[in-house]
Amino acid sequence: MAKAPRILAGEAAAITGGARGIGRATAEALLQNGMKVAIGDVDLEAARKSAAELGPRTVALPLDVTDRDSFAAFLDESERQLGPLDVLINNAGIMQIGRFIDEDDLTAQRMVDINIHGVILGMKLALERMIPRDRGHIVNISSQAGKFGAPGGATYSATKHAVVGLTEAVRGELRLMGANIDLSYVMPVVVNTELGSGLGRMRGLPSLEPSHVAAAIVEALKERIVDVWVPKSTRRTNRVTTMLPRRLSEGMARALRADRVLADVDVATRRAYELRASRSEPALNEGADAPQIAKAGDEHPAGHGRAGLDDAA
């Protein structure tokens, strides 16, 4: 017998990278379902602005997902203000793109620190709270690049592959422990956020807004869905391509231009995101341009900047 949909009203959620993009849209969707929400971000001013706009059941808190003390303080303060956390959404992430052979080591390290280690930290710290209560739900934002691997975003794809594998493995461990904790990972295609600006699009797919991803997250919480494909039609595409010989599946990807989504970039459109990401690196002087950020018109525009931005993945 299927479980009844979970009622979210009255529960408390914490969202990383919640000041904008998918994080902010998810906060809004959870509030509409009667939840209380804490949004954490390295850009505290933007988080406070979003919280003020979202209403009194929202709190804004500082958060650096790469720092254990900062993450623990974020969860502690979220619980102090909202009560025991029922949901953690690991949304913070960055995407620096460009050819793998042109990518500098600082860029790769920063993506790994935020996109993987940030999720690992969040899961460990949340599970410390949830397991003794025998309840809770952690949602990790991955990407369809984490299933297929996207040319032009090799390290980014690797981090999102890691999120999928991590979630599946920890879910198995919790099942062996008999812990009543739900885990989900969300895999959208390119979303119309600043992080997704200037990227290519696959043929045959609708334009995806942050609200579409937020709605899928709400459904995952209510229905306890593990692997969340956004849009849902891409689940069927994945099933078909995995049954085909590699030559045919790669041919289908080329026909759909899936191999061009991160490879064909509008540099000028994307530059604002690249610069804002780089300026959020704590090691850089405030307001200084990162010297490695490529200029509009460069042949291989991304993958060179130091980025520390907590934002929608």
C-alpha cells in the first residue's frame, strides 16, 4: 500500500545558496506549503533581501558551505529560530566552464570544495541531527550533467556525478542502519538562472525556470522520490539511451545538441556571472577583478576564474 503524501505544513527547512536562483524559488515554494525556511548564503545582504521579500517565516543567515564551523553554525541558528530541521536542501554550487585542458587548478579545486565537499559536510551535519530523531529529508541538487557528462564542463560534471553517487551510497547505508531518513537528488537541465546564463539548449526541451525545479523538489518531499528528473520527460530519454549501443546513444546526443550545451557559450552574456562568482572568493580583495577571468571574445572563455559563489546549481 502506497504511503500517503507527506504534509509539509509546520515543518522547518534549511536551504544552502538560498539568496537567488533555484534556492530562492524553492524557499518560496516551501513557504507556500506552510513551511518555515532558513536561507543561507555567502552573500548575506542578498539573502536578507530575499528573506524580507519572502515574508516572516523566512530567516537569512551567513553560510560558507566549505567551512564546517560556518555550516554547523548555520544549522544551529536555523534550529534555534525555526525549531528542529525536517529538511536540508544542499543547493549551493558553482559552475565554471571551458575546455578541461585549459582549466586552472584553482577553478577545479573550488568547484570540488563547494559542489562536493559542501554537500558532504551538509549531509554529515544534518544527519547528526536527524538520525537521533529518526526523521528528516535531505535533498541534494545535482544536474543532468551528473548523469551524462557534458563537454565543456568536465569538472562540473564530475562534481555532479559525485553528488548522485554520494546520495545513493548514503541512502543505502541509512537503509542498512534502519534509519527513517529520506534522501533525494535533483537533476535539472539548464535552468534560466544567472548560473545558467549564456549556455546552449538541447533540442526539444522547454525552457526551464527555477520555479519548475522548486515544484519538483516539493513533489519529491511529499512523495519521497529519490531521483528527480527535471523536466520529467528526460527520465524516459535516459531509459532509452541507456539501452542503446554507445554509437547510437552518442549520435542521439549530437542530434539533440546535448553535447553542445556547455561547449557553445555566449561569453558576453555569461561574463557577469563569472565575475560575480570570482569576486565572492574570500581570498580576493573586495571589488577586485580576478585576473584569470576571460574577457568577452576569448576563444575559451570559462574555467579560469576563482569562484566561491554559493548559488543555484
